[in-house]
Amino acid sequence: MKEAVSDTHRPAFAGRWLTAAEDMAPFLTDWRRKWTGSAYAVAQPESAEDVAAVVRWCVQQRRPIVAQGGNTGLSGGATPDAEGHGVVLSLARMQRIRGIDTINDTITVDAGCTLLAVQQAAESAGRLFPLSLAAEGSCTIGGNLATNAGGVQVLRYGNAREQCLGLEVVTAEGQIWNGLRALRKDNTGYALRDVYIGSEGTLGIITGAVLKLAPQPASRVAAFCAIASPQQALDVLNLARRHLGPALTACELISDVSLALVLRHLPAARHPMETTTPWYLLLEASEPHQNAGSGPGAAMQALLEEAFEQNLLEDAAVSASLAQFKALWLLREGISESQGAEGKTIKHDISLPISAIARFVEEAAQAVRSYAPAVRLVVFGHMGDGNLHYNISPPEGGIAPGVFEALEDPLNRIVHDLAIAYGGSISAEHGLGVLRRDESLRAKSPVEADLLRRIKAALDPLGLLNPGKVLPADFIT
């Protein structure tokens, strides 16, 4: 039952302290509207010192703390439980760009800055912050780092972890660790930065970060390729690495079912060629400088010519303008929105050794269809870094109420067991939250599970930081 809240019974900090049900409501339901919780209050601090004050108060009161950024997560990691005893700590008011160093190529920001705001600040300084996600207008840097977000340019620039040099973190005791070091080399002990990145607010609360910047691309080109199979996509990827080298920025696999959903639900989407095939591959190449008579466009053409000679492509469309570049990327970036418009979805965010993707896709399709023959496989993802979104939609024409929902657990087991058998992971870039918490432990060895427990117990001995996320709430006892 929700506790009564006294206006005087609150921590002393600058910012907002929300207790009215209508004020708290936007913070209590996740992005997918799959989980809804309750809270004693929602705190919106304005600085790391404010965050520390709220945490110290919660420790005194023994209240759980759920840190929240843009509330765009897909695994329930930023949603409170139903008890109503905890405090949601929203960092949405912490939006300062603290500084940009174009010599060191770094930007220092508050954790509540949206990803888009950081991208725009970098662009205004003539630089690129290359982390790119569909939710970049709403998701925050703190959340990106807490989940070690990926996105479409991991192939070239790496996950959020690789794009971060230093952190500012409020510990479980309410102390502030200032690790905002703008260093690319620092061998002075345990890498605390890497402990907190990807921990989903269960070990500490990220309040600031030093991020790496890259040169703005002066030229970029995209190619949308019609292919027969994921194996051909792997073969094209190998050619792309040789022809494009470090200019290869993205390599995205798209199934025909995925493309059909985009063409159905997004009015601006157009098929870029007359050829239709079971699979498509979207390649991007970019360079930070203009080369007279050459550049990524020439290298992309050479790649496609060799791929045609080796019978790896059925057809290809290459962007010749920024508008065409964006139109090709819409066919990839619009998949999640289009699948949502289609109805319910069973989602899987898995990663695999790149060399295993083709075999996995074939075997997984057989296994899923053996269990549920009529479902549609909406398979797409980051071929270049091994991250597949192996999603499942109901059959064309719909399905009886409750039938599709009953398929979720067994289909999860089929897909995840196969991914693990291929040496993969059941969570590549979305985090565990509560959605994959228990399944993840099932795949851990006793030694690994015990190490995770000991880290949690050491850094959050009271178990107040985002309890029940990543690890079961009673796992540290």
C-alpha cells in the first residue's frame, strides 16, 4: 500500500520532490508499458550534490532508490516495484554541458543530458559524438552508460563503454566519486569506470561523464543491398572490411518481413529497388575528410562490383545525396516503430560471434517454426558487431487473445538457449533489468554468479540501489 507522504518529510536538496499521484505517474511506467510500479516519491535533483543528499536520506530511511534517465529502457530496469516504499531518482533536470575540449576531443556532461543534446553540442564544436540510437531525442547519457548502450555505429566506434573516458558517480552511501578524468591511458588501479558502466543503477548512480569525440564525417555513403541469405551478408561484410577498412561505419542485416513492416507503416518509406529478396544488407561508409576523385563512394562502388562478380548480390541501391542517404537509413531505423504499430511483439536482443550468425538464423527459424509455425520472424540488427534483434510477431490476420502471450516463455527459451549454445549472450545492448534477470543467471557458472553477488554486496551492502534489477533482490543475502 502506498504510504502517506508529509511535505516536511523529505531530503534537503535543490530540485523537485513529487508526491502527488498525477505528478509521479509518468515515472512509474516503462517505455513499453509492460511494467508499472509505485513510489513513495519522485526526486528530481539538479546536481551531483543533490543526488548524494537524496541517497543519504534514503539510506537513513532505508528506502530503495531507482535511478531513471529518459525512461526509454526496454527491460524494465528503471521502473520501481509495486511496494510504493522506494524513491524514483530522476536525473532529467541535470542537463548541463560542462565543457568541450576540442584539442583533447572530449565533452563533459551531466548524466541527464539527452543523447541528442550531446550530439548537437559536439556538432556545434565541429565534432561528432557517434553513439546513435532510435530514442536519442529522449534517452539520456546516464541511462546510455548504465546499460552500456550500443546502436548502429558500434562497428566503428564501439558501445557506450568505449566512448566514455571518465565518470562521476554517487555511491550507495551517498558519497561522490569524481572520476571525471579525460585520459585515454590510466593504469592506477581497478577500472572503477567499467564497474559502473552497464550496472543499471544497481551499484551507484552515474551523475556525469567525460565522453570521447570524433571528427565530423565530411563524406558518407549508404548502400542498400538485396541478398539471398545471412551467409551472403557475412561474405559481403568480409569484402567490405577489405575495401572500406576503417571507413566502414555500419553493417545492418534486415529480413524481408522487417522491411515489409516499414513499407506498410511508414508513409515516407520507399523500396529503393525493384528486386525483392529474402534478406537485405545496409552498409554505411564515412570519412572525416574529402578526397578528390575518391573517398567512401568510390570504395563502396568497388566493393559492390566485386560482390556482384562473386554472385553475392542480387541488386543494390547507393545513395547519391543526403536525402537518399536518410531514405535508406529510414528502412532500418523504422523497423522497431513499425513492428510496434503492427501489434504485440516477443523481443530478443541477442549477440553472437559474427561467424555464427548465419547458422544461428537458420537453426533458430527451424526451431521457432517447429513450435509455432504461423508466427512471423522479424529479424534485423547490427551484423557488423554480432547483435541481432530476433523478434517475433503474431501471424498475419491476428491470433486469438492470450495465445500469442502464451508463446513468450517457450520461445524465449528456444531462442536464448540456442544463442548460448553458439557462445552468445541473451542481452546485447538493452540491459537485463527485470526482463532478462533470471534468464541471465541461468546461463552463468556458479563462479561467475558468486562474483556478481560479491560485487553487489560490496558496493551496495544494504541492497537499496535498484533492487531486483540485474540480480534478484535476495541474491546478495
